[in-house]
Amino acid sequence: MSSVVGTDDLLLVTLDTLRFDVAEELAAAGRIPNLARHLPGGVWERRHAPGSFTYASHQAIFAGFLPTPAAPGPHPRLFAARFAGSETTAEGTFVYDTPDLVSGLAQAGYRTVCVGGVGFFNRQGPLGSVLPGLFQDSHWEPEFGVVSPTSFESQVDRAEKVVASLPHDQRLFLFVNVSALHQPNWFHLPGATRESGDTRETHAAALEYVDRHIGRLFAAASSRRRCFAIVCSDHGTAYGDGGYTGHRLGHEVVWTVPYAQFFLPGPGPAEGAR
């Protein structure tokens, strides 16, 4: 990342609450083709979340602690604040001298933009302003939130406008917190009702919904130059597993998350110059 930062645009997408097992099954079954074509080897990497709910996990992610590979380490990190004694800062790590990755990228010349999703990004109170407050620009509308059946489409619409408004030579760090997977998600499965509630099946249907529109986000993020993308979950969620429902708890389905990183090729020379 020490050679990528300053050259490429950056995209970080957190698929809020996405379970690893659901993501893995849908990729294997060909149900998320737009995501799967970008996954290295066509599969998600199994990782451990840095937190068990959105606020904790994103505080860690924005400090440079992305989900950790689910295997014995140490695992060198892509991003890290300069910190004496760090055992996961390696030669290729992008090291910054600020308290968080977002301000570190801003210091490196990036425009930092957040397109929020769940309530911790809605700026409707002090707590909901902490995470988006790290960014130079932050966007949230009710249409982006968990109760909107068209939340991700609306988020992508805003992301496209953000990218289109930037000068071509301005590097971009775009963060999108996708709310569609989070409860309530019953409305993404045909035939499901409010009374039948959210299930593992409606969670899967929500991921299929996101997959139908994520190609537009990838296209926008790489429309000006090559873009390095990270797509991951911040934590999973339980649907009766072991008697548990929800997250902010220490269950395997909460701690185990899907992760992928890849480059999105930029436009050709003629298109890029235009």
C-alpha cells in the first residue's frame, strides 16, 4: 500500500452485518456474479472482525485494523498509524502520522468521502456524528438507511455524483457503509412479510440485491483511474444460531466475516484523458 497510496483511488465498502457463511454459499452457487467476478479465485477470504457491532468495528477499521485473516499470524497490515513496537507494520504498509486512516489519507492528498448507511453514520445526534465526522465530506439521507428497500441504489446514486463532481487529478478515498444486509431485511425476499420477519434467507436475498447494483459503484470508483478496493463485512449477525439473535455478542457467526481486496482497472488512456 505504500506504493498504491498517492497513485490510485481507494474504495472501502463495508457490507454491514454480512455473515461469512451466507456470502460463501452465494458466491459458490453463482448468486452474486458481480461481486464474485472480482473475488480473488472467485471466493471470499475468511477473516475475523475487529469488533462485534458497527461502531466498535468501524473505529478499529478507521484506525487501520481491518478484519484479520482467520489463521495464525502475525499478519502485516495494509495501513497503520506510526506506533512504536507495532508487530504488524511491514515494509509495504502505508504508515501515517495521524490518529486515524481517514485523516492520514487526507494528509496524503486524498479527498475523503463517506456515504453512510446504518444509524452510526446518520449525523442525527452526537453518537451518529463520530464516524462520519472523520471524513472531509459525509453523506446520509433516510433513503440510505436500514428501513429503505432501495437503500443501496440510493447510495450508489450519491457515490456517482460525488465522483463526477471531483477534479480529475484529485485522488479519492470513498467509503460506503451498505445498510441493506442489516435488519430489517425481510422486504428483499419475495413472499416474506413483516410478520415473518428477518431470517438467514432474507439476509441472503439482501446480498443478492446489493450484487445487482454494486457494478455501478465499482464503475464509478474506477472511472478516473485505477482503484484499489476493499469489500468486507464489519461483523456478522445471528438468526437463532445457538439461541442467539443479532450481534454485539461473541458467537462464531458474528466474529467470522467475508473479506476481499482487488484492483479495479481504470479507463483506457483516451477515456482517462477526457
